[in-house]
Amino acid sequence: MSVQATRPILEIDCLSVRYGSVPAVRELSLTVAAGEVVAIVGPNGAGKTTVLSAVMRMVAWSAGDVRLDGESLRKRSSDEVARRGIALVPEGRQIFADLTVHENLRLGMVARRSRTGAAEALDAVFEQFPIVKTFLDRPAGLLSGGQQQQLAIARAIVAEPDVLLLDEPSLGLAPTVIDTVFAALAAIRESGRTIVLVEQRAQRAIAFADRTYVLADGVVRDRLVAADATDAERLRAAYFGADTRAVAGAGTPTGGTPKVGTPADDPVRR
Amino acid sequence: MSAPETTALVGRRPARLVLGRHLVPLAGPVALTIVVGVASSAFSDSVQLQLHTALVTTAMVVGLSVFSGNSGIVSFGHVSFVGVGAFAAGIMSMPAQQKATVFPELFGFIRDNDLGNVASLALGALVGGIFALVVGTALVRLSGLGAGIATFAVLGITRNVLRNWSGVGPGAKAIPSIPQTTGLTQATVALLVCIGVAYAYQASRWGRRLRASREDPAAARGSGIGVYKERLIAFALSGAVAGFAGAVYVHLLGSVSVDQVYLELTFLTLAMLVVGGIDSLWGAVVGGLFVSLLNSLLFEGEKGLSVVGIDVTLPASSSNIAIAVVMMIVILVRPRGITGGRELRLRALRRPRRAEG
Amino acid sequence: MKYVQYLIDAIALGSLYALVALGIGLVFGVMRIVNLAHGELLMAGGYTLYETNGWPAVLRVLTALAVVIAVALLMERLALRPLRRASPTTTLVMTFAVSFLLRSIAQKRWSAQGKTMNLFTDLNQAFTIGELRIKYLTIAAVVVGGVLLGAVTLFLDRTDLGLQMRATASDERIAQALGVRANHVVVGAFVIAGVLATAALVLFAPQRPVVTPDFGLQIAILALVGVVVGGMDKPSSATLGGFFIGFANSMLFSLLPKGQRVFLDSALYGLVIVVLLVRPSGLFQRETVTSRL
């Protein structure tokens, strides 16, 4: 995955966020290049969701900056961020349960930057998520969890954003549904969109992403690449904060198959 | 959470420190009250009356702040308690033989008895407190917007009942012939009593618990504080203080009708609390006296212009405009009020502010 | 036959309160603000009608509409927009202050004495069907009320701004994260509330021809009672609540003997308290859990 060649599209620069007196994110810096898939993993309360909310200006920053295509988002409100080309698939889907599937998609289009091509964008979404087309006039609240997740992603991409932020898209879904979601994400990546993926299911996210940041207590504890997804010791070290270089240097996993090797299992959940 | 602070308050302290802790926050409001009271004697009769009104209205604000200041819930209905206190004291202070002819429909025990000054003030506090206790039993479960609307509804009910139930009051008419016993001494002493009660509550175990529950309801519940119970105590006590203030008020006015204890007074007392700073007793007192002063200045200023109608006691409308504007500006610019929501502290006293004390 | 008469009158009054209630409900929906100054919109329109007495009726109504919308937008811009992130209690106190400010201004400018609006007084004439005596105003109230409620429903259902208003009412944060501009939605709600308030005013004017500083307050408080009782979260339940309160008020007023009638207000306020305690999402809404009060 060649990353170095491309320009940075999203830069988070020394960002701090606090809830009251509790720091949630502390001087966090990370860069995402155009077309790249970056995952953010880490234990509960590490500040993953806060990072995405901060980029969307849904929570206030206490210090630092976020730049989209070199332009600071400091003075922007949430709706302006959306209309500048960042779309969020929020944690827990957050689709509008009372509104129909179609109305949810229409809301997704509010942030579109070009006046033309809305119909094509909608068709593309229908092709990618047939379920959305099937239930177009149904109240979104009646959809199953997996269908709602697909709708939430569809709602984000009809805006044709440059950067797609996904917060825990696999949360609460059955394994087969998770496969569908990741297949959809793979297709979105093919279309050239930049993706920032926050996940509890670390292994799957790491394997999917070009690069991964491991967050703990609001700071970046480690960086990983896709190949690390199968390296159990490396993962464990990244999560629990052992001397990562030493572990990486040792190279030989000992003592049988570690638990983290099971697919869809999270080292933090043991 | 303010856990360390709470422990500090609970823990035993050398007497000197305890005195210092209580003396300064209490001294400010007390001193200000006495200054206004004493100063009033230097002015003409009409200004004196305004200053006495200021003291009594401030007592109502202190009553409101016992609940709102400690619970963080804004009540739009405290003038209900002022109203029932005023009506109870008023109707029982009206001479019995006069009542029999003017209001024959009153219940016998109200019609045929009358009370002395002090007893009628105590009655105002009692009636206000009991009414607040009854109403509060239901209302303390609400907070925020729900509490705001519900307390507003209580005000509507109180007005509707007082205005139409001729068994307990004058109905749509005014209660006349109430002895005007509230002068300089009683107005000053009444406000001091209210401040004392409010401060004692605030410093008590109950007051501190309620404040803790406001800062963090979940943690308070976790540490065994029954939020509703604490709110109810504050609500009933603040109703009693408001009822007492209403009784003092009625003895200042000499007569009272339902419209004098309705929306305009609600607005005025709420404006005072908000302008002064809703979170502290100091804010209630400063706000009450400051807005009263503003009111008087404007009233004096426009005297030459306004046609003197029948309702001389009603503040002229332009002073209401000014108070509303001041209130809005305070909400926008300094939402915690001009005192910043804090009690007076020594550090604040050492600054040029000293002049006030 | 007497009861049919009562019923017709009650439906007419219900329609008027439904208009006011929908305005309050829409603003609450998109801003989470209970606007205690809503009634002063009707008051402002009422004094405009008084001041324009003698102009052609259509022009007077349009002027009143312009004034009402202007007051609504000023209210939003100057007093409420800066408080977008403040607590609901703070904004409630603010709207109370705004209400008082506007009433004080009216009292200073026009005094507490009533002023006659003198609009569409002909509508008070009636025609008879058998024993029924039906005012033209009653027909107008039902027709105009029905048409406007239908139009607002269509607007909310069909237009993009309407959709964005519904989304904002349901979850403001997410709606904005999707690109919905809060100010557009809020201004939209205030404009519609102004239109509805003006319509209600025009229909109230023939039967309550005297405008005082408290003219709007009395109407808005009752409408607010309806909104709370019906359920503030949704425009439909707020409207139904408004209709219900107007209807019930009219019916009970006709049916109750005079001695009990005077306590009607207490009963309605009592109902508000009971609903807030027992079923905070309102009587006309399905969910019982989702209260944002």
C-alpha cells in the first residue's frame, strides 16, 4: 500500500478534547492521505469516538486543529464540515427511525457539493445495498440492525464525501452481516474514497486498513500495518503497551496459538 | 464532584475557622440589608416606601432562591406561595366586624376571627410552607423544562382559585383595611430573618446534599441522597419563606388583590434572581436590591411624564421594559448573574468592592 | 340540537387553538425551546390591525403578517440564537423575559386599555339551519384552520426544508452532521409559526375584537397547555393537543354551570401537571418513554 506518494487529506494536529475536567483526547496527531484507509482501534474509553466527533465538530476542542485538504475546520460548524466533504456513519447507526428509508437518504444528500448527479449517486447506492431499495418507503426503524447499518452507510455515501468516517460499523451485528458491511466498505475503498474506521474488532479492522492507530487514554499508543493483523504478539503488545520494538524484534510467537488469533475476536475482550 | 469540599464542610474545624467560613458570606447580605434599611430613613416618604418595597421584594427573591439556588431548578410558581401567604395574612388581619359585612361569604372561622401582626406573619409562613409541601410532593419529580411549565401551571391554579373562591378570600376584589405595620424596622428585620433562614438551610446537611445532587445527580443517588426528598425539603422551606415575605408585603401595601401576586411579580422576582445570580444567596440579595433600585430610579425619572392613573402602585411600564432588557442582557452576557453565582468571599471583599459592605 | 350547536362552536375554537399550538410545537421541535413569548406574536399582529384600521382588509392582514414574522425573526435572532447551546431552563427564562418585554412595550405604547381591531366583523353574522345558528366565522375557522394545517403537513412531508425540520426535531446533532443548517431550519419554523399565529389572530379578531397587552398571552397559555397535554415532540400531537384544549374548553364552558365554570382554568392547569408527571411525552403520542422535557 503506497501511502507516501499521496497528499494528506485529513490532518489532526495536536488535538485535545475534554469533557468537563476529564480529558478524552490528549494532543492527538494523525494524518490520513487521500484514498487511504486508516483504522483507529483501542480499548473502550480510549477516545476513538471522540476523535470522530471532534472532526465533525460535534464536540468542542480544547486545543489543536483539524485540517481538511489543508484548510482548518476550527471555525466550521458540524453542518459546514459535512458540506465540505466529510461524512460520518455514527456509532449505533443513528438513522432516523421515524422517517422512511428514502427520507433518510434524502437527508444524506443535503451535504452533496455538486448539484448534478444525485440520481446517479442514489442508483449507485441501490446497487451496492439492494436492501435499501427494497425497503425504500418503509420507516427506517422497522429495519433490522444490519439493514440499518447498511442504510447508515448508504446515507453517508450518497453525499459523495471525500472522507468517510465510520464509528463501530460492526457493533451488535451478526458475523455474516459484518461480512456484508466489510464487503461494502471494500467497494467504497475501490471507488477511491478515503476511509477512517473506528472499530472494537481490532483484528478485522487492522487487516482491512492500510494503516492503524492504536489509541489508549486519548493518545496514540502504537501504529500498525495490515500485516500485523496476524501477529498475535504484536497486537497484544500494541494493546497492552509492552515494549513494542522488543516484541517485534523477538519475532517468534511461543506457546501454541494465542487466543487473539481467532477471527473476529478482540484482544481486549480477551 | 465537589466531594473534597463537602468533606471539608462536614469535618470538624476550629471554631475560629467555622466562624470565618460562615461570617463572610452571611455578612455581605446582612450588611447590605442594613445599609439599605438605615439609608431609607434619610429620604422622602415616597422613596422610603420604595426602599421598603425593595427590602420586602428581596425577601421574596431570597425565598425563591432557597429552592432554585440550591436545586438548580427554576420555579415560575413561587409567587403562588407569596400570594397565599399575603392573602392568609391579609384576610386574617382585616378586622372581623368589617369582614362580616364586606365578605359575608367567607368561611366562619376566617370571617369571625382576626390576628395580630406577628401572628399573621407566622400564619403567612405556615400557609406558604404547607401549600408548597403539598404541591412539591408531586412537582419535585420534575426538573428542567417540565418543572418550569408545571410550576407555571401552579401559579395559574393559585390565581384562578384565589380569584374565584369567595370562601377563603376576597375573590376578584381587594382585601382592604390591612394594618400597615411593615415599615423600616419590620421590612429590614423580615429580610434579615429570610437571609438567616436561607443561609442556615444552605449550610445545613440538607442544603449541602441538595447542592451535591445538583452538581451530579447520579453520584448523589449513588451515595444515598434521595434527590426528591431533598428537593421537597427545599421547596417547602422556600414556600414558607415566600409566604412569610408575602405576609410582610401585605402589611406594607395595606390592601391586596389577586393581580398584585401574579405574572408581574413573578417576572420581577425572577428577573431579580437571574440578574443577581441564581446560584447564591448573595446573588439573590444583590439582584433583589439592584433591580429594585433600578426600578425606583426609572419610576422617579418618568414621574413627570406619566399620567397618574388609578393604579399608582403598579410600576410604570417603561421601568418594566428596562428591567426586561437588563435581564435579557444578563442572560446573554453573564448567565450566572452579576455576582457570578458565588457567595461573597474575603478575597472579593479586599478588592475595591469593600465600599458595598 | 343544543348540543350540536355546542359541538360546532367547539370545533371552531379547537381549530384556532390547533393553529397556535402547531406554531409552538414546530418551534419546540427544532429548537427544544418552549416559547413563552409566542402569544406576543398574536399581540403584535393585533396592534398592527388596530393601527391600520381603515386600510383595505387584505392589505391589513398582509401587514399584520409581515409584522408578526418580523417580530418572530427578531426574537429568534436577538434573544434565542445566542442561547442555542444553553440549558432549556435558561431559554425558558429568556422567552419569559421576551414575553414580558413585548407586553411592557405594548402597554407603554397603547396603554392597558383595549384597542379595537375592527377586522372582518361581518363574519359574526350567522345563518340558521333549523334551530342551528352558525356564524360565518365558524365556517371560516374550520376551513382556514383545516387548509393551513393541511398545507403545513404537506410542507413537512414533501419539501426538503420540511424533511430537515423533522430530522432536526428528531435528532439535532445527527441532522447537522448530515449537513442540515440549523439556522435555516429554525428560521423556517419561526416563519411558519408566524404565519399560523397571524391566521389564528385574523380568526380570533372578529370574536375577540379588543387587543390588550395580554391578548396573546391568554391564547398562547391555553395553547401551550394543549401542546404539553398532546405531546410536544411531534407537530401532529402538538396540533391535536391544541385542538383538544380549544374543543374541551368550549364544550365545558357551554356545559358546566356558571359556579363551576370559573374553575375550568384550574382543571386545565392541573391536567398539565398530571400529564407532565404521568405521561411526559403527551397523551397523543405512542411512545411513553421518550421525553425530552
